[in-house]
Amino acid sequence: MKPLIKYLVLAAMTLAPLSASYSAEPLRLRVLSYNIHHGAGVDSKLDLQRIADVILSVEPDMVALQEVDKNVKRSGDVDQPAELARLTKMNVVFGANIDLQGGHYGNAILSRFPIIRHENHRLPNIDDGEQRGMIEAEIALPKSNQPLLLLATHLDHRPDQRERLASAKFINERLAGHPQLPALLAGDMNARPDSETLRQFKTKWTSANEKPMATYPVNPPTIQIDFILHSPAKRWKIIECKVLDEAVASDHRAIFAVLELQTDLE
């Protein structure tokens, strides 16, 4: 065997086991969902640094944010998505759902990893309610040949559940359009764990917490309406899920989960 060919064969034999081991290693992700109430705390102070401090306290890889202002008069004409990205040193995308006071109001995603595609969807609107939306984003992950599908949303708050159910159906259909991708769904669902809305979600998704974990109102919280869900169940393992012990920065508490993604099932 010629020296160069022999070297290449030996190199391939050496690297192959390492490559296989690398691809089979689970990827641990830190995920936060937080309704930030446009940065206004229960003490009536508008303070984005305080919101950023809550986010950074758990060192998340990705964050779903609700009630975010962009260049809105009530919050000082600040581009809140851009400012939170600066304060957290994360990538950001914003989904505008409502024109408000010269700017826009909606949801945002922060990510430590590159956001390679995103699209904002207007959710079904029934009886002229507040327009709701969902950001659909694909996020590049280390140790994975596939991106992560992250859906971030904020559903209707009214007692009538028809719009929430229509939104859940829409979101489940978006998931069905990407059957090959690991997926997370995070946000303020304005629905309890035993609601018909969550039952509909759970036909396609699994919640990061098995037992209810109260997130609202902030002090003291009595009901869970904020969730982190994952799909498909066989690709995810829940390491930790908790509600953050912070009761001033917003009118919701943030929910946080650490999940392991099985990358060897790609």
C-alpha cells in the first residue's frame, strides 16, 4: 500500500468512531418563556435592564417573549427587541401583530444560536379580538444536522375559548408541515393545563412539566398559563422545569426548562 493511501485509510478508521460518538451525544438546551408586559413591572417602572437580568439569570439558549413593544410611545419609542438582544448578547427576531402608538406590538424570539429562517403568522381572529400571532423560526444547532423548529406565541385571553382552539389547530398544522424536525412550542397560552386548548395541543406536543406550575398572577401565582412544550416526545428528555422566583419585573413569572435533544435519531 502506498504511504499516502495507507495514511488516509488509517485516518478514516481513527476518526469514524469519534464522529459516530459525537453525533449520538444528546444536546442539552436551556429554554425560557416570558411574558414581559412591555417591560413594565408591577411597581409601574419601565425597566428593560431588569427584564434582561431575569433572562440572563438562567443563561438560556433561546427565549420566547410575549407582549413586546417596538418603537411604541408608551414605552419611550424604544426598539425593545433590539435592546433586549443588545443587553443579552443574543440574536433576535420580532413578530408584529398590532400597530400601536406609532410602533408595533407582538412577540419575539431571542437565541444564542443562529436563526436561519423565521416567519410571523397571524393567528385566527374571532369576533374582532386582539390580533394574536406566532413566530415560526428555524434555529441552527450545534452537534445536529437538523435545525430546531421553535414556535413562539401568545393566545387570546377572553373566556370564550373558540379563538384559542382555532389557534391551537393552526399551530398543530404548522408542526405537521415539518415532521422531520425536532420542535419546541413556548408562550403564554392564556389557558390552564386542564383546558380544552391544552388538550388539543397535547395531541401533538408534550409539556415540559407534568404537574401544573403556577405562572400568573405574578405575586402570588395561582394558575399556569405559560408553557414550554416539545415534539416528538421520543426525541426529548426533560432535565429540569421550573418557574422563576421573580415577582416584580413583569405581571407574569417566567417558565424555564432544560431539555435534552436526541440528535442520533435524525
